[in-house]
Amino acid sequence: MEIGKLPNELLEKLVISRIKNKREDVITRAGVGEDCAVIDYGKYSCVLSTDPITGATHNIGRLAVNISCNDVASNGAEPVAILMTIMAPPSIKEDDIKVIMDDAGQASKELNVEIVGGHTEITDAVNRTIITTTAIGKQLKVKTLKPEEVKVGDKILLTKMAGIEGTSIIASELEETLSTEISQELLKQAKGFINDISVVKEGMICGEIGVKYMHDITEGGVLGAVWEASKAIKKGVLINKTDIPIAESTKKICDFYNIDPLRLISSGSMLIVCGNEKVDIIKQELRKNSIVITVIGEVTESGVFMKDGDEIEEIAPPESDELYKVI
């Protein structure tokens, strides 16, 4: 099987379809395009998400905290706590664990989330360190997003730029090679994207404003997220390729490695679906917080398509992320 997330068709066939028990107090359950689970706790709901770090060796403590908190924020909820599991090979040094936890501790401080427990183990079952985090958030139940309310004509927005996380990982992991291929200024920009991988702020702001759906863009990149969003909202999607922002460093790195920036892992960017009346409010509030926001398309009756000039192409389901062609 290919490296990366299980393809959505197999995910539904082999995993989701085999979850048999359903509880009434589960508001949002496992499904393609759903970043988190939501459980009813009366006035509040508990929002949970879990994710591993497998495609990087640098900055993995920071990445691990941010990716799970991002998923919780995609429901507009405030992340409160993190559970962290570290599985490390026998070759790991004490200083390596210290660096991981220093990075994770700093990231959790920035997000005002507490690492409340987990598990740390040295094992020969892995050949490099794997971190899995579970984020726990809370939210007023009335604020839970309702993707079933999405209508044809609603707008699709994107925060920041395509390929943020993938650009940062490639630049950090392959810095020596890239230093002879792109300028030091662009390499510095690319590595610096590690500081832009949180979408907690925009998630909470948009949750307060009242959007209908959000999706943290991870493996599969922007196009994968758009396809998954279509599944979650049960509507079609049409996006405009020329409207999707891509940083110059991302373009240069993707050109060098012959990979598609729109299929590159993009934690740090949030896909947002909202009514037309909310667009200007969202733009105004996010710009106050120095967050770039762009309208990239709209909801349609059916199909998942991208317009590129005069041509319209169908967006295929996400496959193995472009990152794994490089690392």
C-alpha cells in the first residue's frame, strides 16, 4: 500500500464502515472530511481529535501539538488539553527527548493548552520517533458547526497559503540540498513556515462569527481538503486555481522536486465555508489578526471541480501526499 493516510475509499470500506456502535451523545462522529469528534456534555460539548507525526524529524514536538489543536479549532472550539504519546527507537538520546518536549512545551504555551498526560516508550518496533497527540477542546454546544446547513452559492475561503507545512518540512529536512538550488532568503522563508502552522486563532474567530464548516488542510493539500469538504457538506465545489495563494518559496521548492503544491500537506491553512453575508465580516476580523484570507470558490449542486483559465478539471480524491515523493 502507498505511504500516507489511507485513501478515503479504503478508509470508509475498511475502517469507518466497521464502527458498529453509535451513541446518542455523540454529535459528530467519524467520517471523511470531519477533523474531530464532538460529544454532548449538556451546555458544553467536548471536541476531540488525534493525529500522528510521521513525515518529519525536525520540529516534531511543535508539529505534534499544533496539528491536533488545529483539528479541534476546525470546529470553532478552544483547545484545552493535549495527551502525547512518544514512541522512540533505541538509538534516541536523552537530549533528543528533551528537545521534543521543549518544543512541545513552547507550542502548548503559545496556544494556552496543557499537556496533561500520555505515554513515552523506547521500542524497536519503530526506526524513528513517532509522536501521536490527542487534543481535547470545549465549546458551547450551540456553537457546534452545522455542515448540513451549507447551501449552493456559499463561499469557500482559504487562510494563509497552500503547502505551508510541507514547505517547512522539506526545507528543514533537506536544507543542505536546497541551499544550492534556491536563495537563502527563500530557504529562510520556507523554514520559517513552522511558525505559521497553527489555525487555532482563525478557527476560534470563525467559530464565533458563525460559519457552517471548516476543515484543517493536512495530507492531500488544498485539493485533497476540497474533495473531503465536498463529502462532508454533501454538496459540490468549484474553486479557482488562480485564486489560491502560493508562497514563492513553496513554488521554487515544488518546482525543484517536481511536486504539486496544491497536493502538498498544508497544516497552517484552514478551509472555510460560509454564507455570502459572512465573507466581509470574516475578512475584517482575520485581517485585524494579521491572517491572510482569500475567497477561492463556491459551493455547487454536485461534483468537485477546479477552474484554471478557460478550462475546468475534475478534482480527484486525495492519494499519497506529495511530501512522500520527497521524504
